[in-house]
Amino acid sequence: MVKTPWPRWLVPLSLAVFLGWLLERNGEAEHFMRVPIGRGPSPVWRMSDLDGHPVSSSNYLGNVVVLNFWATWCPPCRQEIPEMNAFQNAHSGDGVVVIGASVDEGETTVVRDFVRRMKISYPVLIADLQTQSRFGGASTAPSGSQLTLPTTVVIDRNGNYVARYLGAITREELDKAVKPLLAPSP
């Protein structure tokens, strides 16, 4: 067995520290960072809703999808929920769907109560480790696939990546990413 020169948890921790430094280095920085991603198909996913029913990415083809990975214990996630609610409410008739993908482990009761308390107006699903890994989790992390939270991915009507954000995103930034996708095709 070959020993690695450093613990596997060091990579995600280092990434989180670096991201925090980038976001806060001049005190006036946004609380999110747009991360370059390749254009092309986003991963196919399958998650469960809060009642345990399966939901898949194919259910949303034809819609612009804002897939937001979050957790009940994550302060920046809680901070952006009103932004996500406002964005979903403003675009509900435009073929835009915000989907909250909770990474909370254990009983869905905690997530269900949180959704009710925060008055989340968009669908909330439970993201397993495999789904998290497909969207940028560090699959070599000892506790499984870990995403920087919150992570938000914008997917066009054809199921292609458009944008990926790390950190609490604003409604204005989502509008900038989604607006070009709402124009009718020529």
C-alpha cells in the first residue's frame, strides 16, 4: 500500500480556505464566485423529493434549471434562500425552475421542517453523495463527496451547463446568467 504524502481531507479543506480568502480579500467582494466550467451536457441526476419519490433531470428538460446545493446548517445557504425565493417567484412563468438540492444527511424531517420555516417556494430534493460528486464534489474526501456550499449550477433548456457559482449567489447575478436563456430561439 502506498501512503499519500498528506491526508485526503486536506485538499477540500485547502480549497475552502482558498475560496474564503478570495471572497473576502478586499472586504467588498461578492459572497460568490463564478467558476469556469466547460460547455456541454450537465450530468444526468436522480434525487428523491422530501417524500422519498424519485425525481430526475429528465423531468426538467425544456426548462432553465437553477440547481442549488445547500444544507440546513450552512449560514451562507440560509442567507441566499430569500434570493432564490424571489428569483423563482419572478421567473415562475418563464420556464425557469429553481431546485434546492439539500446535502443534509439523515431523516428528511429536519429538511422538511426547515423548508416550511424558511417558506421555500421551489422544489427541494435530497442530493446523495453520487449526485454531489457529479457536480463538483471531491470524491476522494474521506467522508464522501463534498461540495463547497452553497454551489449553484445553471442549466439551459437542453440540459447544458451555462454557469457554476460557489458561495451565496444574488438574485441579480442569477438574472444575468438566466436572461440570455429566456430569449426565443431564432
